[in-house]
Amino acid sequence: MLRPTAVLLCALALGLAACGGDDDDGGGGGSKQPQGSATVDQNPSGGCAEVAQPKPKADGGAERPAQALDPDATYDVVLETSCGDITIRLDQKASPKTAASFAGLAKARFFDDTVFHRIVPGFVIQGGDPTATGMGGPGYSTRDVPPAGTTYEKGTVAMAKTQTEPPGTAGSQFYVVTAPDAGLPPEYALLGKVVKGQDVVDAIGELGDPASGEAGTPLQPVVIERATVRKG
């Protein structure tokens, strides 16, 4: 069953903050949260190692990539997490700026020792924020508007954005869909698809506190220990 159409909210702890930016903007901050109803599993699995929460990193400061990826090559980003490895195949044809940015950030170790800061069971897992607050980013943004009719089905990886940012805006925060269909409007830049490790994604997806609702508070730290780019 499809979830209601969802939006991303730019929220601070006790209020709202204006957040924006396109590929000419040095922004990228702001809480970036796809919103939707979730199917909750009350019995989370124990397949993830118990690890300490890494120290937050500084917001921003990343360098925008100067070159696009080779459209004739395939690029996989392997996320080595405390729950196992997840391999994402980048869709550089649909989202060339987004893919090049994500690959560049991975090569620069931007994602290493960060966490999945938002886990909504039956909806999405979200990471890519160096500050682990939902407010951080690389200090710049890109934009690849997804085609009309784009859907976000299980295993799809897309970029989070705030409600005020234009469709297709991306910083560093990404989410992986764990629902059969997230029911989101076609506003979020498509990063790619999980091609290996969907079982790991599913295990992570069970580690959100059901009582936290759309906030998606993790029940334990889930760490991205290392991100590696592989060209094929």
C-alpha cells in the first residue's frame, strides 16, 4: 500500500529554520527528512554490532567535484557499516551532478565514521550528515531534477532535501528506501540503487525507535565506517 505523499521539513529542535541552496549556493544545511507513514516491526533484529557513536564532524568544508563521472562506466559505492556492507550503484546518467558529488565525497572520506542518524522502520534509513544532527552537509549543493513519474521503491537511494529547496537539490544527506514504495513525490535527486546488501539495509531499518515516529531515533548507533568507490 502506498504511503501518503510526503514532504521534507526543515526543522530545528523547537522550530523551523529557512534552508536553501542550489548548485550555485554554498548552503546545504537544514534538517532534510522525507516524511511518510511507516510499518513498524516491534522485534528489531540483532544482526548489527554494538559500536560507540563516533564524534560529530564539522559541518561543510568539502570541495565541489570539478569533473563529471564517465557516462560509459559503472560506479559502485560500497558502504562498510557496523551492520555489514551495502553496495550502491550510482545512476550518473539520470543524476550526473549528484553522482559525481557523492563519489567525490566518498573518495575524500567525507562519509567515513558517520552514522545513519535517522531510521524510520518501514520507510527509510538516512545518513550522510557529518554532524549527525540532520542539519549538516558538505557546504555546497547540486541539482538534478528527477523525471516526472519517478517513484522511490525499495532499494532506491535518493538525496534528502528541505521543503524549501527546489526539486532535485542535493547536499550529502541520502536515504535508502525500505518500504515497498515510499509514496514520495518526484522531487528528490536519484542517487542510485542498492545492488548488494539489501539484507543489511533491512537490518538497519529495524533499528529505529517506533515511539519516535518520523523523527526516526536510532535504537543504537549504526556507523558508516568507510565508503569506497569502485569503477567498472
